[in-house]
Amino acid sequence: MRGRGNARSSRALAASWHPRLDMGRLHRPRSRTSHRNLPHLLLAFLFVGPFSCLASYSRATELLYSLNEGLPAGVLIGSLAEDLRLLPRAAGRQDQQSRAPDSAGAEGSPALSFSLASRGLSGQYVTLDNRSGELHTSAREIDREALCLEGRGGAAWGGSISVSSSPSSDSCLLLLDVLVLPQEYFRFVKVKIAIRDVNDNAPQFPVSQISVWVPENAPVNTRLAIEHPAVDPDVGINGVQTYRLLDYHGMFTLDVEENENGERTPYLIVMGALDREVQDQYVSIIIAEDGGSPPLLGSATLTIGISDINDNCPLFIDSQVNVTVYGNVTVGTPIAAVRAVDRDLGTNAQIVYSYSQKVPQASKDLFHLDENTGVITLFRKIGGSVLQTHKLTILANGPGCIPAVITALVSIIKVIFRPPEIVPRYIANEIDGVVYLKELEPVNTPIAFFTIRDPEGKYQVNCYLDGEGPFRLSPYKPYSNEYLLETTRPMDYELQQFYEIAVVAWNSEGFHVKRVIKVQLLDDNDNAPIFLQPLIELTIEENNTPNAFLTKLYATDADSGERGQVSYFLGPDAPSYFSLDNDTGILTVLTQLDREEKEKYRYTVRAVDCGKPPRESVATVALTVLDKNDNSPRFINKDFSFFVPENFPGYGEIGMISVTDADAGRNGWVALSVVNQSDIFVIDTGKGMLRAKVSLDREQQSSYTLWVEAVDGGEPALSSTAKITILLLDINDNPPLVLFPQSNMSYLLVLPSTLPGSPVTEVYAVDKDTGMNAVIAYSIIGRRGPRPESFSIDPKTGNITLEEALLQTDYGLHRLLVKVSDHGYPEPLHSTVMVNLFVNDTVSNESYIESLLRKESEINIEEKEPQISIEPTHRKVESVSCMPTLVALSVISLGSITLVTGMGIYICLRKGKKHHRENENLEVEIPLKGKMDLHMRERKPMDISNI
């Protein structure tokens, strides 16, 4: 957004000094001199500042711009040159210079230059064009909230770019000091850029859970402030404006109050009667909304708890209980219990039981009432003078409540005769009425003898055992009224430690007597520790840190005391780099594990108790080391070489690229790709098979060098490369190419004086194949002329030699059909060329010779393959004397030297004068092997045909 319109209002601030600037004196700038003198000018300004403060102040001004936060780079903020009204004067000066370009003594004035006084924190938010004075936003986005937070407490001016936040929350300023040069037009400009807020932040509560407690007796319209109101870094209308609840439950509403600082606080207002006993909590969502367009929201969970007050009193369920008590009941026996209920909580629900003042003291002394539990017990022995009916009025007292009342009516049945007697004689260890037995005692272990008798001596007495447990009371014969108490099965301390049984005797009149026996079992170390899991399966990622935590072993022991204390130990099969804390059971690994070295560990751990003798149990730890992508793909060879016959079909299998990755899973999955030559070659990722998309021709390119990259599937992926060399094997797919003679219409002049054995010409051919496919053999397969058999051809070199002396009858055109064949496998390829030899003293009638060449005369073809040996052959030479042999060797040596020299000169002449032979119809003399001049005229390109 352009802020230039806001700068217009600041021009009034510059009016006091603006007329003093003589813009007509500005000349075209000398940029190098101006920038070179800038530090000196600043130093001069600092030194002379105290003495010229009035002048400097008169040249100062302020400009104010404003723009929205979050603008992209390059947005124009304002033009200092336009807003300071400097451009018109500069233009006038340029017009003046243009009118008098040749004035004597006129010097060009430098152009105005704008620069920041120094670089500060906010220099990265704006850019200043030194020539035009235009301010633009920089690449760093302006965030008003972050910018003002950084700028608070910073210097407002001071010759640097800084940030200022004024007392008003809506103001956020970038402060810049700008220098206008050169020195004679020096100005010090203060630029303020006001950053306007946009709604780019949503309200946010400082906590996600907000709790408010309301007393259940809170009256309607009670107002409670909600702590932790939402905050919004934006200001003004973009800040928090209102709050609301997602569900008011028909009991609450919200109100928002704003203080003098503009902060808004939500208040919860009670709109209905609350009752904790009906509902003790309400949960809703509180939503904060700002005033942006569109508005942004923030939310938190609001829990409204209803606190208890003492608004309920104790209540008894029944109004009266009836109790019957026999006169022979033992002191301390509970005879009744009363219970009241209070729906309140905590101290508000505490109940204290007490007798009413109406209860006689004799009844209070006979029956004890527990004030906390409401249990009534017989406190004294019932005597003969005790009343048979007691009315006990009991009060349930609550805090600030009227007591609840219940009546307990106790009827006493007096006993006239004495009850039966039970006399115990203990066999087991007994202390203070408690019998101590060891667990695992055998069956039928005796505990005590009991003698049952009637003091009156006239009633029959029976007895039985009351209570649960592995005990039996049976008559002990042959004695009468003697009973033996013994065990019926082994007892286990871990199942039950304490038993309470009673021996009950009664006579025929219905009188009962009870003798309570308490049995306490003593623990024995009969239980071994037990692991929660017999197989402890663990996982850890490889390359772990040393002393890494694996798990905490836990075993339980049902025994008590030290017999149940468990210690932990590693089994003998555990590797030494595992550690187990004997007391805590924490299992750690001391070193770094490598999955590629070992993936699974399996060893035992022991849990041992402290009993005597100790017992133990064993568990198995199965640790799996999880893979991490720490291995790059590895090629079997760094260099692969493949030999492929040329003309290999497209997408045929060239060779297998073997690559492995020691990692597992996706980390070990490898994808292959051709880095270069991918337009020709491709690799099957699944098989690693290298293929060529097209058929390969060795004659075009005999070898290929590829780089193959292997990338695994890890995150991040690892890779490696390998070099692949593909060498194409030659296939005999090219017939020999005859280079000389160049045409079937070419002819050579052979002088009749040519000596036998002299070479007259040659057939020169090449083959693009290699090896045996490129070994060429020459043979004459057809002849025509006066005596064409006078000429022979060397099967190796292609040299055509005159075998016999020429006669007068041999004058004329001799035509030789030469077959040029390679030694390819499985079938050799060949080409043919016509060699024309004109025997005469001179070429007198070329037209005649050409007419002879154009005749398609038939030539008998001799189907005779040339015989050539690759290795030098030894020929048996029979001679009568040595002299002919020496002469022959001398002639051959001289001929070979001459042939080599002639061929070199011939090749040079062909390369250097090829264009002359094509454009001019001239007779060329070619010295052939130093023996004679062969005259040849090219009529048309040589036709090469296969026969």
C-alpha cells in the first residue's frame, strides 16, 4: 500500500526551511566523488555540529507515512524527493544547464543523494533508493506485533533506524534518520512510518481449561470474574471484542466489562437457582471473538463447579429399631446399630451420634453408643435387677442442624440357669487368645482340646464349630465331653492370613455359649517370584546411545517380608554389554547395537527372593534391533564390464547389475537408475537388468560408459554409484567399401612397353568392421578384352600386376571384374568393382573409350574364392642357383619401397587436390609404385555392387 498520501500532510513541517534550499544550483552528480566524500562530510557534520546547530535545525524536517503490516516486498511507502519538494528545483537546474552548455567556468553540480544515517535493527524492513529517495518495503515482511515488541525500550531517534511504540497501543512506528547530500544542500530528515494493524491474529486463552466455582446458594445475578481472559496481539477493533458460551445450560449468561485501559474481562452471571445435590458441575465452551472482518475466534473449556454449603441435615431411614438381648450375653457384644444420612459433603456431612437427655443414666451405663459409628454395645454384664425394657432415644447431630431422632427399644430376656462352660486347652502356640500356625502345616494338625460341660449337671450339652476355615471340631474318644480342634487341609498364607472361628455350646434349654478362637498364619518362603510375562519382547532402534533404557523388569512374590523382596540378575547366556540393576530391575544396553551385525538377542533373566532357601524364576528377553537407514546401497563391483554383440535387439538383456543393502524393509529397498545415457539405456529396478532401448551399432560407437545410481527407500535416502562399461563386439554387418577405383567407368592407360611383373594399378577397399570381419581379400572373378589374363591381382594388397609382356594384339580395352571379400563369420560379405585398363601408346580418342565403357558386355564370372592366409606362408622355392634369387629379392625390395613412397604421395595428392579433380577435367599423372605413369580420367562415381 502506498503511503505517499499521508506524507502530504507533513509538508507543512518542512515549510520553515524548504525555501532556503537553492535547487537551481544543483548540477549533474559525480557519483564517485559524492560517495567518496560522504564519510568526510559526516565527520565534518559531527565536529561543526555544536557551532552550527541553528543552521542544522533549520534544515531538519519530519515526514510521516503509514502502511499496513504484512505487505510484500517492493511496495512503495513514499518518495522523499517528492514530499520534500526537491524534484522541481532539480529539474530547473538541469534546464538551466541545458540552455548554457558551453558557459565559461560552469561546473556541474552533483545530484541529490539520500542515505540512512546508520544501519540499525529495522533497516531490514525498508529499502531506500539513494537517487530517487523512494522508500519501499523490503523482502522481510513487517509483522506489527513482533516489530513493536522488539522496538519497545529502544531509542526513538539517535541517527539510526529504530522502532518505537508510543503509549497508545494502536501506535507502532518505524523511525528512520535520512541524510540528504551533497553538503551544500545538506538536510537531516526524520521519517516516521506508522504500521497499521491488520487482523492476522486470533484471540487465544492462556490456558485450555478454565475453572470457576460458584456456591450452590449463590443468588440470581451473582457476577463472577472469569480468570485467564483471552489475549489478542492485534489492537483496536482487531483485538478481543466479546465473549460468549457455547452452552449456557439455562443457568448462566456472560457479560463483558471494559476498564479504562480498554481491557475486556468476561463475567459469569448466575441466572437460576443452583443445587449441588442435583448437579454439581456444568461444562461449556467459552469463545472469544475479535472485531476483524471476518472475525477470528479462540476458545477454551469452561468448567463451572458448584461448591457445597450446609443446606442438608442428617436423616434416619427408620424411626425405630427393636432389639432383643439375652441376659447371658458377653460384655462388649454389639446389640444394634443406627445410621443417619447427610447429602452434603465434607465437614458439612459429619454426623455425631448421642443419647437424648431423656435416656436414663442406668440405660446409658448398660449400653454404650459409639458417637461416630452409631453402634450400640453391651457395656456391663446384665444383672438380675436390670430392667427388662430400655428405650434408647438417639440423636444424629449435624453442623447447624436440628438433630434427627430415632428410638432403639431393647428387650432383655433374663437367664435363670447357668450357661454351659467351654474350657480350652491349647496344643498350638497361643498368645493372648491368638493361635499361631505355620502355613503349609500338614492335614490334621491339632490346635486345641475343648472340654464342654453343664454346671447344673442335669442338661445335655452339645457343641459345634462356627465360622469358615479349614478347621474341624470332633469328639475325642474314648472321653466324653472332650473335643479336638484340628486342621482339615494345608493353609496358604498368601490366600488368607487370619481366621476367626468360635466354639459354640448349648444345652437342651436353649442356652448358648460361644468361645472365639483367632488363628494367625505365619508366612513361609513357599512362593518363587513370578514375572508378569515369561517372554519379554523388546525392540530398540539400532545406533542407540550407550546406556540406553530397554525396560523395567517386574516380578511379584506372594510371600511377605524379606521373603517377598525380589532381586534381578542376568542369565549366563546374556551378552556382557547388557546390564540389569539388581534392585530396580532396570535393563539397559551399555553399547551401541548394529542390526546388520546382529538383529535378534535372546537371553534369560532371573528373579530371586530373599527367603531361606531363596527361590527364583526365569524369564526370557527377546530383543529385536530395529533397522535404521545407516547403510548405503553397495554394488557387488564398483566397475561392471559387459561385452555385447552389435545390432543387439532393443530392450534385450545386456547384463545384471547386482546391488545389495544391508538394511531391512524399506530401508533396504533399492531403486536403480541410469545417471547418464538414460536416453539409450534403462535398468529394471526389480531384476537389476540393464537393457538398451535401441539396437546398438559398433560402427557408430564402439563402447559406452555409464554411471548407475542406487538409491534406497530410507528417510533420508542413501545412495551410491557404479561405473558400467559396455563394449560392443563386432558383427560382420558391413561389406568392404571400395575406395579406388572410384567408379566402374574409370580407366587407366597402360603403355605397351610395360615390363612383366610391373604393378599397373591397385584396388583399395576398407571395411568398417574389425578383426577377421575386416580382413579383406581381392580376386578377379571376371575378364574381358584382347588378353585380360595378362593381368593378375594380389589377394592381400589388391595390387594388379602385368604378368606377361604385351603384344601388338593386346592393344585395346581390358576389363577386370574384381571381387573384394572380407573374412567375416558366419558368412563373409563382398563387393565388386570394374577395373578398366586401356593398352595403348596414348589416349587419342576419349569418346571411343567412353563408348566402350558404356557397353554392357557380358563377362564370364569365375566362381573362385580368394585364398588368403592371415599368418605368413612359407613357400618352397626351387632354384638352381642363388643369383636369380638375389635379383628377385632386390627387385621386390625396390618395388616395395617405391610402392610405399607412391602410396604416400598419392594419398597426399588426393587430400590436397580433391576439389581440383572434381571441378576440372584435367589429366592427372599418378606415379604408381615407381614403375610407370598411370593416366586416369574420372567420368562418374564408381558403382559398387555385390554379386
